[in-house]
Amino acid sequence: MDWKGHTILGLVFGLPFISSPEQIFLVLAGALYPDLDHDVKEDIVKRGIYISLGLVLINILIYYFKKEYFNLDLFILAVSVLLIYLIPYFANHRGITHTFWALIFVSVILGFLALKLTIFSPILAGIIVLLMVVNEKLLGKILIIALFGWIVFDILKPNPLVSGNFSYILPIAVGYLSHIVGDSTTPAGVKAFYPISNYKLRKKEGYVLILVWFLMVLYILERCNIVFINF
Ligand SMILES: [Zn+2]
């Protein structure tokens, strides 16, 4: 599946799980991250490694020379972001980035990063996280597709009733899930449990995951209804 397919599938999967429109960018970041393991994306991965490695080194320098300004949270975040790029750098195509383990790790780190960046602006936070996984050229095209998602969001106004850290992690995780589902419907399939198991998800498993997603959407709608009736 190419970036267009993953972008559109990501939007469809993610829209019911976002609570504000700028979280569309987080959904798309999750949907597009796994293919960073592709050779053609090497420029994005190398850019990420240089920037995050720079941030790690700055944190180390602050620790040694200006300890009172050292922030452990920021240091851990910089190291985690570096890992987010080292994983696709060393991975084979459709390897570890196309697994449920990577889904959890990447969603938590990028979600936490987005949450931290919202102190500047929620929209900027979303765009920065999206720009971390695409190049500038692709960003323009993806933003046009995201605009359609924004309009659909405005009409449907989904309300998944999640808050705090989780409201940033969930959109990325659902976008990521859409990527695994999308690739499992292609002839090559996806080893989503690698390296624990080499079991390949194919079309059949892809449809099961779509059913799981659909049940999650129904659950959310149900919860919204309960709240609606109660109030
Ligand atoms: Zn892929």
C-alpha cells in the first residue's frame, strides 16, 4: 500500500477516535510511521537521527555544566525519539516497524511528545509530529487530504470521551493499526508479532482487525449515548 492508501485508511480508522480536529495529524503520523523502514524514506530517518541525537547531547551538556536546568523528562523524551528513528534505520522493510510492539512504543512516545508540544499550540504540535515522519514535499499533499478529514470531523463531531495523555496516544495508535490492517490485505502480508512469532497477518486477519476496529467504534458510540441520556 502506498502513502495515499495509508493516509486515507488512517483517516477513516482514526476519525471516530479523535476529540479535536488537529488530532487528525497525529492519526496520520501513526498511519505513516511504519513505512519509515523503506529505503526511500532514509532522508527522513537520517534527519530525525541527527536532530534527536543533537537534543540528547544538549541534555548531557546541560547535565554536566548547568545541572539546575537539567530536566529528566526531556532527556528521556529525547532518547526515546532517537530510538523511534533508530528502529526504522536498522529494520528491514515490513519488519519490526510493522508489529504491535512498535505500535505501542511509537504511540506512547509520539503521543507524549505531542502533549508536551501543545504548550506552544495544539495545531503546531500535530503538524510537528506529522512532519517527523514525512518530508516537506509529502507534507503539503497530506495536509490537503487532512483538510477533508477536518471537514468530516466538523460534520460528525465524534466524541470518544478520552482525556489527558491517552487522548494523544489513542489517535496515533489507531492510525498505526490502520497501517498494519492495510498492509495485511496486500499479498506480502505482515508479521505483526515479529520477533516472538513469524505468524503472518493476511487478508483474513486484516478483516478480523477491521471488525475489531468496528466494535471499538460501536463501543465509543454506545458510551457517547449513555452520557447523552444521562445528561
Ligand atoms: Zn507498510
